[in-house]
Amino acid sequence: MSLRAPTRRSEPDAPGVRPQMLWSLRPRSDREAGDAIASNFLFHAFPAKVSKASMAWNYSFWLGTISAALFFLLILSGLPLLFLYVPSVERAYQSVKDIEFVITFGSWIRAVHRIAAHGMVIVVFLHLVRVFLTGAYKNGAGRGQHREWNWVLGVVMLLVTLFLSFTGYLLPWDQLAFWAVTVGTNIASSIPAIGPTVRELLIGGRTIEQATLIRFYVLHVVILPLGLGVLFAYHMWRVRKDGGLARAERDTLLERPAETPVVATKTYTLLGVARGQAPVIRAQALEAPETTVNAVPDLTRRAAIATLGTFAVIGILSVFIASPLEEPANALVTPNPAKAPWYFLWLQEIVTDTTIRIGSFTVNGAFVGGVVLPGLLIGLLTVWPWLDRSPAAATGVWMARTRGRQNTVFLLVVLGILILTFIGMAMRGPYWYLYWPWEAWPDIPARI
Amino acid sequence: MEKRTNSPFPAIDRPVMAVVGVVLVIGTGLFMWSDRAHDWRFYQMEFAQLVADQFGADKAAEVPTGMQQIWVADLERADRCTTCHLGVLWKGFEKAEHPYRTHPEAPLKTHPLEKFGCTSCHGGQGWAIDTAAAHGQVAHWEEPLLSRSLGESYTLAGDKNALMQMNCNTCHRYDRETNGATAINLAKRLVTDKGCRACHVINGYGGTIGPDLTEVGDKAPEQYDFSRLSGQRTAFAWHVAHLKDPRALAEGTIMPNFNFTTEQAQALSMLVLSWRRHDVPARYLAGAPRTDPRSAEELAAEEAMKTGPGRWFVDTGCFVCHSVSALGVKSPAQIGPDLSTAVEDTQSRFGLTVDAFLANPTGTMSVVLSRQIILTPEQKQVAVQKLREAFAEHQKQRAAGVTTAPAPSH
Amino acid sequence: MSDPHPKLPADRRDFLLKLGAGAGVAALTAQGAASLRSLVPNVSYDSPTTVKLGPPADFPDGIKFLPDERLFVFRQGNTFHAVSAVCTHLGCTVRAEALANAQTTDVGGGELRLTHRFLCPCHGSEYKGDGTNVSGPAPKPLAWYRLSFAPDDGQLVVDLADEVATDFRLTLG
């Protein structure tokens, strides 16, 4: 009882002094709502007030929050796996079998980890599509906004997510893992001049062996998650520095009377030092009661719904969807067909069709489809905010008319990737022959 | 009191939050259920009931519960079969249904569970604890249970249970005959009788006209040409059909048709498929030598030493350093003097009778007799008596002109 | 703001909503806690406690150390007994050191010739040849384990889970 201050809802004695141990999730006043943000470690990433428009389910679809929730879930489910999995070529497969069969809740934990990982690739990608289609990498009226940098960060985070998933792919040490990594790393080796060295560095030798396993393992459990965590924190910090979601810009743009003088009411720097460098957001748009709500409890509640909802969906799916585990890795037998992880299948599809022969000169398709083309796409994606010359009014607007052409091209590329991925997933059978999805593949013969 | 900004969100979001809460509760329920929903829990209950009915509640309490595992570190096999097949080692369930049936006793005598596990003979997936996965009838498991029903699916001509003999031959590969493996034995005789080695390398030697068959059992099923085979598309079915009529499956082959009967072709297919690369520890391989080879003469001499008149010196350990040539005992080390003349030797070297020397030994013998070979006074009496016998025998032989005792070495 | 459930009193509805959300969070917490059950092993990869040690003829009169089982097997004529080599202090393997003069004492009601003593390399505990702790930090004597002959092939079998008193002797024949 005495831990808490005399009354939970008492007014602070002095500015900055908060006699309450606990914050209120249901503040009675705007000041209490602000206090909740200021006195809670988890909430400190949130602003005190958020624009109503950027809270809408159908603007952002909360894809960023869901990605973060999935990342959090992956860390949580990864922790017990860290205790149970043995990263050695002799024991890895057996330890995964143990997780599947005899560890209590083991197969569920593995399924959570796997489904969340696949889900994260999908959701992070959708997040990127959303940001592009809403022109959310564009800056608005605030000073010091650099949304284009946050976009670049986002592209890097997508790549890290893919690499995280790819490094996790090898760990079960089954046929699926072994050959997906064989195909994947051989794409790297098709880079002229430095390719073989890159591959050798990646897999720690010329063949996929113990050295590869431990490299991928350390990348998967230490380096990449740490990196992604840092990038995530930076990503969130930039969102705050840029004045929230781009959707909020529309309120500012629409409602700002032309002659209103700029009033610096809020600075977003640590301790308020370097005043003037921070983005100065107009008080009117950001704090006006008609356009904003308190972050506590409205933003926190929706964030909780998105997070808990994600957990619930993944948890239930994991009861019913079993994780595959093929035969133990065997360097002598290539499975037919051998497929890369599904999110790389569009590349594998391109790799299949892009070996170029000019006279006696042959360019490996792996180089064109696996290095040049994705390299170009990622490069273009990275610099796109600087190429996008659409007016500021297109910021934070779904399918703005002024961005119609680029949105169409972007969607066509996305559609192309999706179609190729679908072909790779559902329509490629033994020897990479095309089959209709409903067509049965020839029976795979057995030993006995 | 300051005012709080009105918000439109709680009215929508709080019910959504409550729904998410309910879904989470459902999810947790499913999660708990997923752990309980395993066949083995039911089978363990059933078996305990079976034991209770037959032997009483006291015995039923001894039935183990929870997952069972036989871990054979040498073979890297973790077999959980006994989680359901609880009756394997219980007497009295010989006629019970599977999975409660008692395992026949004879094979387990020579192949104890703790040394072989289950799957090294029976096949199947030992890691699994659910029926389909454990019996290997799932994708991505290439070692199905070599059961009677699998044998029936191939309509084996002989013993329907014979497929299991393929696994016998993992260790018994170099046996000429393996007790109980009738199909494999038949096939091995056929390999010799029909001269397969004229064309094929088998177990390391043979002709090179046909392919090397030493590890043909590991050939991936996909590498067989099934285009002319109807029916089951398995390597086993291919070999049976190919052995019965080589030309029907492989066009232009020069392998003759031996007119094998179905039983012979099936037995040969089992043998052929059992020729795999296996990392079996040497002590599991039947017939692998585990000692230095010794000649017949050496063995006979050792036997004579153990059973002959010098037996006492061998049993006591004296022979390690001392020969007793008069009694036919030859020391492997010959560090000490021949004991045939010990009675004389102690006198000339130490100035003591044998009795006195043994009672108060000096030098090396004092160490040996206090540490390695500790003799009671009674045993020392025996020693003296035996040494006298040896000396008597020595003198007898010398008188007869046989010189067995070498000159004293020091 | 219109209430979608006008029939329910506001506070009861509030309670139901809280219950829903609260139960969800509680369920999630339970799920997380239950997942920790995965760290409790269900199957054992330890070596079995009952081990065949070899035919009795392989055991010479006196002492034989079996490093795999961390066990001393003693043979005195036709009787066998086994003493653990695991120090009762902190579990190091003790070493046998031959005594200059073997002494015969009464152990558990039977004569035993003690030819060795045991010294622990970790903290200097010392035991007599029958396992009695003499000096050092060892809190109790070395364990004696049950020996038997395997019914099938007559090998000597030790049960490392079955500790016996010092009067235990296994007699051959």
C-alpha cells in the first residue's frame, strides 16, 4: 500500500514530479494521459498525442506494428529453441526431430517460430508496399523531416528480415535446408570476380559443412536479430522525429490557416537540447482536440490489439500447421525438385530463364537473375524517394492521382514478383517442369 | 480537474480487445489440447489396464508412464517405440494384440534392446511417437517399418515377415549363413551358385562387366528407370522385376535371364538392397576379428600351459616373468630366471632355501610379492611344494638327456 | 456516441469487456509459462544405470578400475563387491593408491583385505580401501553398488542406481 503514493490520481506536487508508482491506462485527464507516456518505459516511444487519421485501421493496416509484434514473437519463441537446438551437423537434425516429437510443446514452439518468420517476411513486404502506395516516404511541413531516410532504413530492414529467414532455413540440416542454401549461396558465387570468395566467406569453405552451419547459426541467433533490433529502434525514433505517420501531414496541410505564425510548442530531442534542430510541429494540427487523441489509452489499446491479435492468430495456426522436416541433409542426393525458400522463388524463376548466350560467351542466369536484377530493383527502391517528384499533397494519401503512374509501375512489378513466386511455389515439379497447380506430379519412387 | 479530450475509439476498440482476449483463450485451449492429443497416452492407459486384468493392480503400477526411449549411443539411435509397445519385455502377452505383444525371446537374447534398440532391426522412425510417423508411413522418411503388412503388399512368396532380414544383413553382411535369415541365406547361396561375381563387384571383388553392387542399396530411388515397370514404383519392386526378366526393364542389357522363381528374385532383391554404406561400429559387425590372429600351434601351447602340470604357475601369475620349462610353462616376458631350477638358484644366489626366500624375499621379488602377487602363508607352502615338483621334473628330464632348462640368464 | 448495446447497463458491459481482455492476457501468460515445460526433458540420453561389466573371469583378484562406470570392482577369491569412484564431496573421480602393507579388517561383518586407499585429486579427500572417508572434506563414505550375474550370459552386472550396505558380497558359483 505504501509503495504507491497516498492517492493514485493525485495531482503532481511540482512539474516533472510524479508521485505515482503506476501509470494510468485509463487517464481521466489529458495531463494524466501525458504522464502515462512520460513515466512508462514501454510507452516512451509513443508521442503524447496522435492524429486520429493515422490511427485508422484502413490507412496503415497497422502492418508496422504487426511486423514488430512478429519480431517480438520470434525472439520469444526463439529462446526455448536456443536451449533445445544443437548447431552441429551430427546433432542438428536429431535435435530438431526431438523438438518435433518428444519436447513438450516443442512442435508448437517450432511452428510458432516458423509461421511467425514466414509471416514477418509477408508483413514487412506488405508494409513496404503500403508505404510506397501512400507516398509515405515524402516529407510534409515539419522541419527536419527525413522520411526518405526512414524508407531506406525500411528497405534495409526488409533485406535483413529476408536474410534472417534464410539463415534460419539451414539450421534443421535436412534436405530442404541443405539444397535451398546450396542454391542460394551459389547465386552469390555468380557475381563476377568476387563471387566465389563471397560464397566461400559465407559458408566458411567450398562445401556446405559444419563451418556453414555455425556461421548461419551465429548470424541467425546473434548478429542479425541484434542488427534488426537496432534498426527497429532507429526506425521508430525516425518516425517520431518525422512527426508521426505521413497521414498526419494531411491534417497539417489541410487545416493550417495561411497566416498562422509558427509556434514551437514541442521539441522532439533528448532533453530538449539543440532546440531549433528538432522538427517543430504546428500545435494546432497536432494537439487540436478535433484531429488528435491521447496516445494513452487509444494508441496503446490499438497497439495491444494488433500485437495480441497477431499472437492469437499465430498461436492458433501453429496448432494446426506442422513444420516440415525432410530427410537428413545428404550431399549425394539432390531432391527433385529442389526449391529455394518461397520468398526467393521469383528469383529462382528468373534464374531459370535468364542464362544468356552470345556466341561462345555465356552469362550465367544466376548472375543476371540472382544478382543484377534484384540488385537493380533494390537500388531503384532505395533511391526512389529522391526520384519521386510528386507534389507534397500526395503525402500520406492512398493511390494519390499525382502518383498514379509510379504506383502503377510499382504494382506491376509487385504483381510480377507475386506471379513468379506463385509459379515457383505451385507450378514447378520434378526437373523444374511446369505443372498446373491441380495437376498431380509423377509419383516419387521409394526405396521399399 | 482538467478535462480529457473525447475520443471515438474506445467504443469500437474495447469490444475488439475483448474479442481478441476470447480468441487468445481459445488459442491457449487448443495449445494445451495439442500436447494431450497423442495416441501413446491412450495406449499406455490400455496397457496398464491389461496388466491390471492379468497380474493385478500392483503389477500395473510398475508399468512405466510417459515417453520411453532406448538410447543406443553407438548406433546413434533413440528409439521411442516402447512408449506404445510397452509389452515388449513383459512375459504373458505373447498372444496380445499389437502394440502390447511380448517380443519373441530368442532374438532379444542375442540382440539386447539396450545394444540394438528397435529400429536397427525393424526399420521405422524411432524418433517419432505417433503411429504413422513412427512406422515411417510419412513423407520424407525412407526407412519404413519392415513389417508383415509391407511384406504382404509385395506378396512375398516365402515368409511374409522376411523384409526385416535386410536389416539383419547390415551387420551380418559378411556371414556365409545367418541364423534365421532364410531369405538372405537363400540369396547368398544364389550369388555363389549363379556366379554373380563373374560380372559384378560384390563386397569388394568381382568382375567389371556389370555395375559394382557393393553399395547398390544406397542408390537413390529416383535414379532407377521406372518407365517399363508397372505396379509399385519402388527400388525393391524394380529389382524383383529386373531379376526375373532383366531385358524387360533395361533394354539392351547383357545380363542373362536366370529364370529365378519369385521367391528367389525377392530374396535376391532383399540382399541387393541390404548392401548399403553403413557406419556400423566394428564390434557390431558379425565375424569381424577382434583379436590378433593366433596360429594353431600358439593356441595349442597356450592351452597346454593352462591345463598342464605347470597350471599353478599360470594361475598364480608367476609365468608372467618366469618360465618353468620343466613343466612346459613358457613366459611371454622371461624377465626372471627359469623356475625349474629355483630350488638350486635360491641357494646359490641368496644363500637361502626356497622356503626362507619366499618367507622373506629380497630385491624385485619383495616388491612383487607384497604388491602384485600376494600369497598367504598356506599359498607359500603350496608354492614351495610346486617348485620342488618342478625341480624334480627338471632333474628327471636332465637325467633322461633332455635339456629344456636354459642356462640361467643372470 | 451511441451505445451499441443499450440494454446492458454500462458498468456490466464494461466488466465483460475487461474480463475478455484480461482473460486473453492471462491465457497468453499461461501459454508462455507452459512453453517453459519444453525445457524439462521427457526422454533421457544418459547411459543406462544397469551395465554389463564383462565375464567374472575378466576380473583379477584384487582391484579393477572401470573408467566408464567410474567404479572399482574388487575380487577376493570368489566374492565380488563394487565401490564407487565418485568422491562424495563434489563428484571428482578418486584415484586408488596401493598401500605398502595390505591390512585385513572387518567390513560389514566380513573379512576384507584392504590393499588400497583412495585419494581425491580435487580437494584432497581420503578414503580407506572399503570406502570409509578418513580425512578431507568428504562428508560420507564412497557408495557401494549392487553387483549381480546376468541371467543370460553370466556377465557381472552393476546397478548404479542401487546402493547397498558394506556387508554386500556377491559370491561366484
